[in-house]
Amino acid sequence: MKTLQLAEAKTHFSSIMKDVEAGNEVAISYGKKKQNIAVIVSYEKWKKSKKRQLGTLESKMSVEFADDFAMTDEELVSF
């Protein structure tokens, strides 16, 4: 994973997007301590990581949602 300072990331944003499109991750650091504050990943990789956790039922069942599922997380929790 490549790490860039925020100012450098702003300057080279187009090339960073090409790297991300190629499947690479880019970390953005900020401040005197150069702490990582964000990671830029492709949308497809981010979308795959957004799976819902089942908590205590995790080993006992599974759940899948259709691509056209229109209920928000808040609506789902309120049931």
C-alpha cells in the first residue's frame, strides 16, 4: 500500500485514481506525526467489505440480500 501526505495526494490525485482503478490501495497521511487518516480503495472492494455481521447467530445461519434490496439499515433494525 502506497502512503502519501495530503498535499502530495491533492497534487497527484489523477494518478492516484489510476492506481486505485488498477486495484491498489493508497493511504493518506496528515499532520506533523504523519498519521494515516484515510485509505482510498476501489468502489468494488469497498462494496464487498460492507457485509452485515450477524453477531451471535453468525455460526448458526447466513443471510443474503438481493442487489435491488431497497430497505435502509435503519429500517431493517426497526423491525
